[in-house]
Amino acid sequence: MNHFPHFVFGYGSLICSKSRAITAPTVANREIIPVTVKGVERTWAKKSKRGYTSMGVRFQEEAECVGVLLPVSNKELEQFDEREIGYDRYELQAEDIFPIGFLEEAWYENTFLSNCHMKPPQIWVYVQRIMLPATSDFPIAQSYLDIILRGCLSISEEFAHEFMKSTKGWHPSELLDESDDSSSSNSDSENVKEETDKPDGFHWINDRKDPIYVRADMEYSLKKAQELDFILHRYRPQEFQRRKSTKRRQSQRRMSIKELRRSIETGNRTIYSTISTITQ
């Protein structure tokens, strides 16, 4: 594992091997190292062009974040750079990275975490450029969250529980705790406060039957829905109860298609009428 020049710290969808392999097929069966990174906090904080909010992180002195170290080549690192649009890549220090106490020691055999004489490669983390909490137009998407939990559960159930406990931003107010910290820009703080002041700050949709996440696995989400929802309800009962269905969005989408067809039919009639007038 140490012959690779880089490690990428995956804290969201990169925890899932299926998701990683879509970007870089050569990493499909590559071993990862589950770790805790000190000084990093996971948040819902990055707007996607596809209309949902994805995972981000911020640097906080007292925070801890579980995730995985993925060994990659130079070419594979470039592939992940292309994937992580809107993020910048920052280097992490090996002294801030630790084994996870509840996992077996076998995870760390022949790694720099078990051998102090082994020099680690460069370790990178992707950090969003602007911290933007979830909104009604950019909600937390269940199809995206399912992929993350799938990766967590492939390590252990306790790892999935730790993910839920340590993730902030389910409601924008959770991001205000340290918003005046030097690691948060003034614009980030203003974005969070603006959403917190709104009457309904919970923005979480169940899109399992109509996924908006580009790397979603609808079959997995529907098959494992009960198991995943049990974890979600256990750690986020209030937010889970207010999770919204996407039926309204689907209806709006069908209406848009009907309107488009009507517009095309109207346009065709106009063209036919114009042609008839010219040929007469």
C-alpha cells in the first residue's frame, strides 16, 4: 500500500468503493484504511449543480472526522481532482491521523499507523470553496446519503453510527457553533446565518425512487431502505420525521414535459401555417 505516492481522505461518498470506482476504475478492489482525522469536521456544506447539497469539511481545532484513506497514483489523483469540482485539495499531516479505536488492529497492519518507521505518502483532503448549508433548492438527497452509508456499513455498523454522530449541518444552526472560527470566512458565516433565520431550515428529501445523485444506486437504496432508515431515525429522529417525498418534484417535472410538448405542437402549427401562406 505504501508504494502509492498519495492518500486521499474520503469522508463522504468516497467512503463507498462503488462510488470511488466510477471515477477511477483502477481503485475498485484497492484496500483502504479507516481512520480518524483530528482537526477536521464533516458538514453538509456544498451545493451540487444537480440540485442537492453534498458533504464538505471545515478545519476545527477540537473536531474529529472518521473516513478512509485511499491510496492513489498520480493519474488517479488527477481523476479525483476532476470529480471534486468546487473543492480545493489540502494536505493533511500524518500526526493528525489515528486508527479508529473500535476497529480491529488488522486494518492497520503494515501501514504507517502501526509502524513508526514507515513514512506515509502525501495525504490529501478535498475542502469545498464556499460553505453553503442545505436549502429547499439544494436539499440533502437520500440517494446520496445512502451511498455514503453503504460505504460506512462495509467497514462496520459502528463506523456508520460514528458518521451519523459526527456529521453537522442537518440543520443550518449546527454550523453556527464555530462560525466565527478563523477557518470560516465571513461569507460562510453569512450564508449559514441567512439559512438559519428562515422558518423551515430542514431540507432533506427522499429521492430513492427518482434519484438526483449522479452516482446513486436505486436498487441498493430500495432494497436496504428499512435498514438505512433505522440508523437515520436513531440519530436524527426530528429531521428524519420531516424528510420530504419527491412526489411534488416529479409532478412538476411531468407538467414541464407536458408544457414542452404543448409548446412544440403550437410551434409546429405555426410553422405549417407559415408554409401554407408562402406557397399560396
